[in-house]
Amino acid sequence: MATGLHEGARVLELGAGTGTLTDAILERGVQPRDLYLVEQHADFAAILRGRFPGATVLETQAESLTRAIGTLAGTFDFVISGLPIVWFNRDKKSQILEAAFTLLKPAGAMQQFTYLGRPPVGGRLMASLRLEAELLGIAPMNLPPAFVYRFTRRV
């Protein structure tokens, strides 16, 4: 999930939970001041604030991001999503993807896990949002195996 992240990158993590993936993001050299953690559950958000005091914790839903931090549109290099997006309906997926790509720089990327062997966003929705998906890797020892996809927007 942290593939390609580097020092100096500005990262938005969706569904940060208790920070397991956050640790991997920081290990890649991302500075806490460049890390925004999105978690809708108050208890998890409190844990994140305690564990990562230099990061910005946003207690909101991912589909509401542009309302929460719209002034940062076009400033993120990566959106890392731990959300189970494959289970969301088309409208919710579309809202989350639109928010993510509004916040990303033109060459930015969204990285998303899934337990399916294919992208967790259907072809029609990807086409309507001008997205392309690339398989970054597979965690075969995970039960069930996890797949990580990188989404980018065609110009």
C-alpha cells in the first residue's frame, strides 16, 4: 500500500483506523506534517491523534473530504485508501473517488486494496471518471489474499 511513497510527499490516508498502515507510510519517509488521516469513528480518531501528534486527523467521512479540506485541492501526491470500497454502492464510490482526485495533484495517485483479483471499481465508473488502474502487488499470505491497485486519472 505504501509503494512509491517518499520523503516530501503529501499523503491523505482514508480509513486510517488505529494507524497500522500509517506506520508504513511514515517508514517511507513521509513527514507527519505532510500526512492527513481520515477516520470517521471518534474512538479511532482519538487513537490516531495520540499516536501521530504531528499529523492532521480529520474526523469525517471520505465522501465529505472536499467540504472538510477543499482548500487543499490539488496539493496531495497520494491518497492511500484502507476503505472497503468494493462493498460501497456506485454513488458512494463515485463521491469518494471524485473527492480523492479533486485533492490530488494532476499526476497524483490513489492506492486501494481489495480482496478481489480485479480493480474494486467497475469499468464504467472508471471510464466516466477517466481513471486507469494498475496492479501494484499481491499479498498472497494474507487470508484472503489482498491485491493493491493504483488509480491515476487520464489527462
